[in-house]
Amino acid sequence: MKKLFLIAILGIAIASCKSGQNVASKSEAHLNELVSIMQGTYSSEKQSVKDTSYFNISLRMVPIWKNKGHYLYVEQALFKKQDKPYRVRIYKVSQRGENEFISEIHTLKNEKEWIGKWATPEAFDALTENDIELKQGCGVVLHRIEKNKFAGSTGEKTCPSELRGATYASSKVTVTPTQILSWDQGFDKDGKQVWGATKAGYVFDKLK
């Protein structure tokens, strides 16, 4: 009787372990899926032609530090001024919970030195974690909606901003294999929007 009891307990433990491994394996696969569809070269040209209130913006996201995890070097610029990006960042993408992921935003201390280095990602091997700084509270939490589609946002009033009189910023993001929809907005202490698109987010079409 004791032997049967022990065998039953062992069987449950093994099944539980396998189940946990399957969940972990699936989550890792979904993380790889997210990082894979995020990376690429994008443009909002089509949107800017349809609606002139939107600018033609270039967006590049290139994987770096592959031996350290999932990191993307990011440059965002007016399409005609790609040599002078207005946003230079490093995103760290990781799993936060079952079917929940986070893209943490980091600034570079000497960002001008890295502009254009997306063309040679190996150059970032000389960069260390001490050379980047986390933008606390500005991470975008993403959920897998369906295969190859993730959507999410920053926390409510968690991301500080001083741009154009703002006190906080928010970002809403949807990622698919062909597009990234990104709506960045800044608000003052009274909740009035002071920067960013007002009607809807930017639609970035993947070029390659």
C-alpha cells in the first residue's frame, strides 16, 4: 500500500514538473516570437501621405547583446533626417508573467556616439550595462493577443516626462509582423495633453 502511495505521489510530481516545463517552454517561444517581430526597419510614410498631420518617421530596431538576453537598439527620426534621430534607446524585452512581457526602456549616456551603429550591431559589444540607464516606470507591458500579435501600454502616470511642460507620458503599443502601432503622449499635471499625436497613434509599416 505504501509503495502504491509513493508511486502515485511520484507520478503526480513528474506530471507537475512536465507541465511546468511545457508552460516555461511556451512562454520562451512567445518571448522569441515577440522579439522577432519587433525588430526591423519601419516607416510611417503611408500614414503621413493620407493624413498630413502625421510626420514621416523612420524607426529602426536592431537586436544587440544576444548573449545577454533580448535587447534591441532603437533609433527614431524624421525620415529626411535619419542621421539626426530624436530618440535613441535600448529596449530590454523579457517575460514578466504567463503570457505577459515587458519592454523596458533605457537611455544611453553618450548616445551621439552610437547613432548609426544599427548598421553594425556587433559594435554594441563594447557597450556595458553601466553605459545605459533605465527609464523607471516607462516600460511597456505587452500581452500576446493571438499568434504574432502583442499589445499593451505603460502604467498609468508611471512614466515621468518634462518635455514641453509635461509631468508624465504614456505609450500604447501594438506589434504585428507587418506593423507597429505606437501612440506616445505627454500630459501636464492637470491631465492636459501637451505633446504627441492627438487623434490616434503612429502606424509604422515594416520595410524589412
